[in-house]
Amino acid sequence: MESLTFRHTTQKALPGAKAQAITGVVASGNLEVLLERALPASECTVEIETPIRGYGEVWAAVVADFVARAQPGGLRITVNDGGARPDTVSLRLLQGARLMEV
Amino acid sequence: MGERIIDPATEGWAASWYEASARARLDGLLDAGSFREVIGPEQRRMSPHLPLFDLPRAFDDGMIVGSGRLDGKPVLVAAQEGRFMGGAFGEVHGAKLVGLLRAALALKPDAVLILFDTGGVRLQEANAGETAIAEVMRAITQVRAAGVPVIGLIGGRAGAYGGGGLIAGTCSRLVVSEGGRISVSGPEVIETNRGAEEFDSRDRALVWRTMGGKHRRLTGGADAYADDTVRAFRQAALDAIARAPAFDLATLEAEQKRLEERLARFGDCRDATEIWGRLGVNDPAAVPALTTAEFDALLAGLGETTHDAR
């Protein structure tokens, strides 16, 4: 297993008051994303555990793109990966952020 | 974790039970917003064994447990996520179900609902998984003896196989859909051990007519046959709670007698369709294609498929 942690600063807090949400499932080509409102409004962390080693740069790019688009300030995001492709990861992260907003 | 994934005001309410995730099933089964999870994913109570095999873990270990309301009645619920490692029983997965059943002894809910979706024991933590199966079966008998019905709902892609099939056999009532299957040894296991001539696991029609919902319902192995919708499972669960049998010596003796008679009557059959013919079904070959309404009408005509035993 490979563990990756990314820390970002955001311009604003993610809207909504929901404390936590989960989406996805740990299955082949899929992943689960746990989101918790646990950080100061200008911070976001994404922690990943993946059985596929050596794709740290791809994860970094997908996470940076997600943070830029969603501005998920205040969220601690934890990912259990089942070998998902980058587009699936991107969709799941956005889906998770949306669940926290409603 | 109470997000409402299925909105009853939309078509989503009729969503497929088979296709839904374990969380979506719970969400649609219970009264809106009533589910309260115990040991939720935020507690990260994950498998201690899977990292040894370099395998990914799930936050809830594929088992979601908690309390909720079903048409106002307090119930305890457990749901297996069949897409995570085939819904298999590992140490944490099993311990969460055992804990829920033991809590039922103290809380005395109107029922415990188990949403099965499992291939059986998780091979990577087999000893702990096997122990969990035994502990769950023991706990279910204790809960039933205390007067709380335990209802199994089976309609997921993994079915209820292996130890999951054994646990299902200890429930007060079982609800099954077309897609749900109940058995101990799965099709591939039988084929591996006994050869394709004994059981061809690639013959999907054979698999479904031997282990599928209609066959189990016809032979009294399940007590209700439901459409593959969340709404149908909710209604069937309510009906099952109202009709749960007593759990006493008379019930067990009646069940033993029923099983002995079943073996004597059907023991020499080579195919499920032969059994259906002996049960009095006029056109056994047509059974797999029957709609739920047609199948229920057939059951009513046979009059022998509902037992208070089990």
C-alpha cells in the first residue's frame, strides 16, 4: 500500500454545515471518499491509501484540480482507493464535496 | 451519514435493490432520516488483516449497523456492502453484526433487519470470519428466543452464500428477490470440487433455478418473494415482522419434520424444475419468466409453500 497526503490552502470555506459524508465504495476501479468538516476554513487535506504504487504525481494533479474547482475549505478528506482511474477519482471528490454542501 | 440518497418523491424510490449500495438500501428501506449509524466510517474501525495482504480497506469494513424506524416501529439494522470484497465476513465486519444482535437483547426493538449481500467468509481473515459466522448464528437464536424477530432481506449481487447462507437459515423470516440467491457452496465452488458435469457455473439459468429467489420461495426456503425495488423490500419487511413465528421447541420440531419430508419427497430430483413439477406446478419451464404477480398467484394456488416452521 502507498500512503499519500496533500495539504492545500483554499480561498474560502466549503458552503453548507454538514459535518461529514461518504461516497463510493472500495471495489476494483472504484474508491471511497470520506469527508469531514474538521479543519480551519482556509485549509484542506486529502489523505490517500492506494494499493497501486507510483502514481503520486497523478494523484497530486487530480487533487490540485479538485481543490481549485471546489474550494473545499475546512475539509479533511480521506480516500480508500481500489485502483480507480483519475477521472473516476475526480468525479468522486466532486460528488463528495457536493454531498457536504446540501 | 444520514444523507438521503433516494428521494421518495422521485422515481428513485422504485430504484433497484440489486443495483443500490448498502447505504442507499438502508436509506430507502427505513423511514426518512431515521437511520442512526453505530461505529460509522468516521471512526475508521477498519480491518487489521487486509494491510498484511497489501489490500485496501473500507472505513466501515463493508458492514453498516445502526438503528432506525420502519413505519414508526423501532428496528435495528445491518447492511452488507456486496461490492467491497464480495460482502465477505472479516473480523470487524462480523463483530459489528454480533454487537448489533447483542444490543438487540438489551434494546428489544420490534425487529432486527439483516440486509444480506455476501459471498461468505473473507478468505484473508478466515478464522476470524468463521468465528464471526458462528457467533452471529448463536446471537440470532438468542435474539429470537427473547421474542425479537430477525428478518433477512436478500436481493444483492453477491446473494447470501457460504456462512451468509447459514446465517440466513437461522433468521425468523427471509425475503428474497429474483436476483437474490441463497446457498452455502456457490456455483464456482461446486464446479471446482465436483466438475462441470455436476454443476456448470457458467449456466446462469441453472444457477438461478437452483439457488435463486423463486426456487427458494417455492420450496419454503424463503418466506416472501419481492420485486427488485427498495419499495417492495420495505413492504415485504413490514409484512414479515407481522408474521414472524414463535421460536420454541414446537417450531424447531416442525422445521425438522418439514425438512425431512422435503428430502423424502424431492431427494431424487435431478433439477429444480422436477421439484416444481412435483409441487404441482403445471408448467415448470415457465416459472423463471413469471412476473411477481403471476408468481404470487402460482404460490397461492399451491398452498404448501408457507410454513410457520423455521
